[in-house]
Amino acid sequence: MDDQTRIELEAAAFRRLRQHLMQDRPDVANIDLMNLAGFCRNCLSRWYQEAANERGIEMDKEEGREIFYGMPYAEWRAAQEAASDDQKAAFEKAFAENVGRKD
């Protein structure tokens, strides 16, 4: 497979993941994603923002988040249910293992 085709396929898979999280499963909480997979919509939006910034494209955190939430983050957050104590405890562990470490 040539590089351009690989890039296009990766981009298509990425767009489908974003659609899945925004449209198909907006009910899946970020805390559950983080606890199970070690990343969430905020991670994806940060990676997107970082990639844009590395290429000289100005994008702030809120702009990156809106790409993954389909709306301003504050609006999305206001519609979410509060996390349980068990979810919060699992999050602390997952965050330390996945985001807090420096590979």
C-alpha cells in the first residue's frame, strides 16, 4: 500500500471514530472511555489540536473540543450526568496510567 492511500484510509477511520462518538454513541461518557480505553474525546481533541499546531495552524483547546463534541464543550458537558464515585476512582487510576505518564 502506498503512503497516500494509507493516510487516506487512516483519515477515513478517524472520521468514522469521530462520527461514532458524536452521533452514534454520544451517551458514552468520557469517564467510561478513559476508564476502559485510556483515552476520551478530550484526548482526541487535544491530539487533533496538537497536530494542527505542529503544522502552524492556530487552534485552541476549545476549537479542538468542538470538533469532537459537535458543539461547544460547555454545552455538551452541561447535558452529561454526574460521574459516580466508582467511576471517579477508576478514572484517577486510568488517568495516572495513561495521561499522567510520560513515555
